[in-house]
Amino acid sequence: MIAAINGPAVGAGLCLALACDVRVASPAARMGVTFIGLGLHPGMGCTHFLPLAVGQQVAARMMLTGELVTGEQALREGLVAALDEDAEGAAVALASKMAAQAPVAVRTCLRSIRTAQDAGLEAALWREADAQAHCYAGVDYKEGLRALNARPREKPAFTQYERSSDEAPVRKW
């Protein structure tokens, strides 16, 4: 499967593109996983596929900030394989080149790639579903939606912070 990204691929749109074997984008495309800005955990396998595509650090940066990247940045960071002003045409040309190869070799190669790539996918999908259920029940998700729907759009005021070690009891040895 080849994704042609001509415009915004944000949230679920990028997750769908991440499930493809190859991604081709227009330089004008914008991509990102913006779930976090709504108070929601990423889903659709994003926490599995994005680190495979761009590495752990870049994936963490994208998921934890909700930033959008340009087509050029996506190419540099490995999110897309190629840039073309006509992403759809380039994707079709790439598919034609692949289809001209030996069918059994293509099928078996794809199975090998996907077998390695899918290791851990089921666990990631269960973890994402659990995390999203917690987010849906929280006030931060409601606040994220409220801010998104406000006219003019507002920045959400999230409140579900947790204290860490500064509230832990002090132990003296």
C-alpha cells in the first residue's frame, strides 16, 4: 500500500498513512499527530508505527508536542519516502514500478516486511485503547474539545496534572 499525501494528514489521517508500506507527499503537505492537544492519547497504531518510521526520539517529539511537520521535514526525518508536487501521480508511478516486478517475490517480500513490522502491534493497539478510555473519561479531554470548538479557538486549560517525586515521603538513611 502506498499513501499519497497531498495536503494535511493530521491525527487519524496520518495514522492511516503510517499503516501503508510507503508514503509519498507533496512539499506542501502537513503531517502530525495532534491527539495530545485535545487531551487524548494517540490511537490507530500510531505509537507502534510512528517510531518505526522516524525513530523513537522524533516520534516522541511529534506525539508529545502535537506539532505539524512540513513535507520537507517529513522527508528528512523518514516519515515519507519521497516528495513530489504531484504526490498522487508519484505514488501511482511507484506502484506501477512495484507491480512490474515478480509477483511472488513482491508478495513474499511484503509478508517478510510486515511480519517484522507487526511484532508488538497487537499489544500497542490494546495499550492505546486502554489509554484512550482513560482520556475519554477525564476532564482534560472535555476541556480540549471545548477549546477546539470555541470561537475564536482557545488554548485548552488542562488540569489533570500528577505530582511526582516532590510529594513522595522523604526517607533518611
